[in-house]
Amino acid sequence: MHQLNYILPPLLGWLIGYVTNSLAVKMLFHPYKSIRIGTFRIPFTPGMIPKRQDELSVAMGRMIQNHLLTSESIQKQLLSPEVKSALMAEISAGFFAAIREKTIGEAVAGISGVAEGRRLKEHLAGWTVERILVELQQIDLRNMLAREAGSFLEKNLGGFAALFISGKTVSALTDAVADRILHILASDGKRILRPYAEAGIEDILSQPLDDTLIQNGLSQDHFLLILSRLYDRIVQQDLQKAIAALDVAAIVENKVAAMDVRELEQLITSIMKRELRGIINLGGLIGAVLGALSLLL
């Protein structure tokens, strides 16, 4: 009985401290809703977290945006050699795998869809014809034909050309031909040139895309270099704008505010399980120490 007098105070102190802190942790979440007796609301109902869920959601949103998912921390992580090299290799390999054994036309159709690809091809053919007609209008067709005709006659007839055909005759003939050509182009040029433009575009679109890119200097190594520079520019210059537009704080706030209290409890306890258990155990330890100290008084 004498020994029990020394054991009982620390044991009771531990039990009281443990139960008190355990109850306090439990009351952070429970009860989920307020309990009323008539119009009187029982104090400490609902629990602290359910009662202040809206305020908690705002605080969590601001904390994550201002201290965890900052543009600086994300930028640093994205520009780290490990992340950057892994992303570049993945994108480059995926790009060249996607275009392998595909024609330019198939790649365009795959990106924009068959209907849109057809519309783009028709638009490109029309634009090409328009550009050809504009360029032809800039050419001095009369002088060009006169020069070419004179060169042809000189090359094939030599000095005899001047005996049979005068310069005025050549000029009159070439002027007439030039006027006829210009008239045809102005009145019916689009219809005449369009089949040739469409055939040329179709020929280009039927070329293998990967071979075309490599022939024009875009090897996989060169593509990686271009992609790396573009990636650096986007991360360094545009990331902050993208994060600001994304508004991480608002996303987190809305998500937490809309969560069921039970889900919120599971989320918090899964993150702080060891800390909450430590608080409960600390209550028992302090209770035991106070119980032991009471023996000295």
C-alpha cells in the first residue's frame, strides 16, 4: 500500500494528461456539426476544423502559393539538370517517334484533323496562286520576251536575223505575246495556275516528314538544342505569368472549402499523424512528471 502511494500519482497524472490531449486532438475535428439543445448551441461544437474550414482553406491556399509552390521554387526545380535533361529527352524521343514513317500531310492531318488539313491545303494552294500572280505583275514581261527573242534569233540565225526580221518586228511580236499572256493571267490565271499549285503542294505533303526535317538541318541533336533554348526561355520568362494566371491559391482554397470534413480530417491526420500522436504522448509525459513532482510537495 505504501508503494502504491508513490506509483499512483504519476500514473494518474499520465492518464489525465494522455486523455486530455487525446480529447483535445479529437475535438479539432469532432463533432462535425454543431449540437444544439433547443436554441442553445453546446460550446465547442462543431470541432475547430469544421467550424473554421473556410478560413483554413484561405490560409492553406495562401501558404501553398506564397511559400511552397512559388514561381522561384518551381523555376529552380524545372531548370535543374536532372529534370530538364529528362524532359528534353522524353519530348525529343516522343516527337521523332510520332513523325517516323509519316508524310508531311499525315502529320498535318494528325495535328489539325483531316477536314482542317484539307482546308489548310486548299487555302495554301489559293495563297500560292495569289503570290505567283502578284510576282508576275512585277515582271516587265515585254522587255523580258523581247530580250529572250533577240537572244534566240542571234544564237540560231546570227547576222542573218537582221536581214529577215527587224527589231521593230520582234518588239511588236513580243509585245503582242506579252499583252496576251497578261490578259489571260488577269482573266483566267487562277484557274490555270491552281492545278499546278495543288500538284506542287501535294508533292511536298507526300514527302517523309523525318527525312525532310533532317535534310533541312533539323536532326535530333539540333532539335534538342532548339527545344532546350525554347524551354529555358519559357521557364525563365513566362513561368511567373503562367503561375499568376493559374492562381494556385484560389484552386487550393476552393478545393479545401468544398471537401467533406471527413476527407479533410483524413488529409490532415495522414500528414500530421506522427505530430498529433506526439502531442498526445507529450500530454501523458507531462502528466506523469507533474504527478511525480506532487510527491515532493
